[in-house]
Amino acid sequence: MKEIKHFQNHEASVEIAELKIQAKKLLAIKNLVQELTGNKTIKSLAELQFWIQIETKFDSPRFGADSMDILDGYQNVVKLDSEVTITAEQVTPMYDLKPAFIEAIKEKYTTYFTAQELKERKTFRRISKEFNSLPVELRQGAVVNRQFNFIHYKIQ
């Protein structure tokens, strides 16, 4: 088990909150697409564009949507889709973020100690424990000088 050095909680929370908003937009896209097509199997902009091209035989989905008199809805779907960076695979059927996806985001903002740092921490704790076991009178004169050497002003 890796020991956590630092976790950027605020940054992770902000990103997760933004992605939850995007998940709701993904749901809105699905609902709008299904309302436009009347087909429950079509759930994305790409599927909508393909459906429009099949239905109208136009190469341009925009022209096809205009000819079907669903241009406003199509443009709303395009606008919403441009604001979404997550995919349907990253959300549950209820359009909440999947726990594994949330964990991956948290992992991105987690820093772990290296093996060398863990070794140095263990050494420091051992030295600190030994230093603290010395009498108070001896500990009071101990300092770290400008060269970062541990010295005692009475004992040279």
C-alpha cells in the first residue's frame, strides 16, 4: 500500500462537480435526441446525425434537420454536445458518475511518497525518537547551523 503524501481535495472536488454537471447534460442530450427522433435507441449526437442522413438522404445533418423541421432541437443538441467531454461509458444508467471514474479522478490528484522518501522518513523518525530520549538540558543546546549540520553549542 502506497503512503499518500498529498491529496489536492479542492481540485478533485471541483473537477468531480463539473463532471457531474456534464453527466446531467449528457442525460439532457439523450432525452432531446430521443424526443426529436421518437426512437429510444438513439442516444447521442453522432447517432442523431446518422439517423437524419438516413431519413433525409442529405449529406449535411444540419440541412437534413432543417428539412425535417427539427433544426432548433438539432442545434440545441450540438450546443450541449460541445459542452460535454465525458462519454456514456463513464456514467451509470442513472447518469451519475461511475465510482471507478471518480476514483480515477481522485488518483490524478493524489501524490505518493517515493521509496527513497519513505526510507528517509523512517530514518528521521528513528533519529528524532533517539534525540527526544536525551535529557532536556542536552536537547536545549542543540541547533542546526547554516550548513544544515546538527550541532550543540556546548559540545563540539
